Amino acid sequence: MLWLEILLLAVVQGIAEFLPISSSGHVVVGAALFDQFGHPIHEKLTVNVVLHLGTLLAILVFYWRQIWRLLGEDRRVIGLLVVGSIPAAIAGLILARHFEPVLENPLTAGLMFPITALMLLWGARRPSGTSYSRQLGYAQALLIGLFQAFAILPGISRSGATIVAGLGCGLRREDAASFAFLLAIPAIGGAGLLETLKLAQASTGATPTALLLVGGLVSFLVGLLSLWWLMRWLNRGRLHWFAAWVIPLGAAVLWWQLS
């Protein structure tokens, strides 16, 4: 049955990584449900990171033109991405080392889902800006990075938080999204590298490597579709519609965990 659980989580990851509903929150809640119904998934954080690597590949494929431009006309964006990545790198190391149970706790996700909803509703009131990513200041890039660091907590949508922060900095909708997902590359890639090193040092693993690879592939394919869907909705100003999902979800998770 472990195959079924991992594949279901991979589909959830592929959908929720790009749609502003928090993939990590959904994966944590889903894994906790499997635990409760007698189908536990060991190494939850490892599974979470591997599935994130699948969606990282989706970003690389979807935004390959923008990534290529980083070597030419958009070279300044590289420095902005470096600055924006610093908060998540620091927060990720601290949380993974000292507060890992918090990152795997569905109660945390239940508390954070409504905060994601509030950010989306606020973003809906922000008109599309006029600035391009390469016109950002370093302080603005750092601010967007702080929102990404906050999204390490399950239940906080990384895409929602960083896109809303980009809109708050005056970026066009398309540039707010592209900068948000380019910023995800070092964040997800760094976490994946650390977890891969941990797996390589372990003599045995509770989750078969082949299963992790299949899960990553599924999250990649579903993630491509979700990213295309998100861009259509973002351009139509419908990002806040997802608040209608995360608000009742957060309430349901809190009721489940506190009852």
C-alpha cells in the first residue's frame, strides 16, 4: 500500500506546489491521515523533499526561457535571487535542525492555512504593478525572500506568499510569478541537496528509492499542469479564489487535531 500513499501525495504535491494552497501543508495533513488510518509513511520529511524536487524540475522546464535570459539581459536578477534566498536558507537550517516536528505537525498546517487565505485576499486588492523583475531593489528582493522563509511552515503557500509580496513591491503579475518561482529554485534545490546527502549516508531507508523516484516523476508531471493553470488564473485576477479552499480546510484540520 506504500506505493498508493506516495503516489497520492505526489499528485497532491504537484497540484498544491504551484496553486496557492500550500503543498507542504497538504502533504503533512495527508501523511497524518495515512498514519491515523493505519498506513504510516516513514521519513515524511524525506518524502516531502523528494516530491518538491519533482516540482522543481517542473519550474526549470516551464521557465527555461527566463532562466536562459539570466545569462544575458537579465543578469541583474541573479543578484536579486541570491539576496532573496538568504532568509529561507537561514530559516530552513534552523527549523530542520531544531524544530523538525513542527514542520511535520498537521496542527501547524491547520493554523497556517487561514494566514495563507488572508494573504491571498490582500493580494486580490493589489492591482498589477508596472515593474519588471530586473527593476527590483535589493531590499525588495529581501522582503520577498522573507515571505518565502515564512512559507517553510506547512500551511503557508510559498507561491502565494511570494507572488503577493511581489505584487506588493509593484511587480507586474507575470513578473511577480516568474520571480517567485525562480526564487524557489535555490530554496527547493538546496533542501533537496541536503536531504540527498542524508539519504546517501544512510545504510538503509524505510522508503524504497525507486518509489521516491516515481513519486518525484508524478509530482513533476502534475506540477507542469498546475503551473499552467496558475498562470491563467493569475492573469485573470483570480488568485484569491483559492482562499475559499484553504479557510475551510484550516478549520477542518484544527477541529480534527484539537477534538
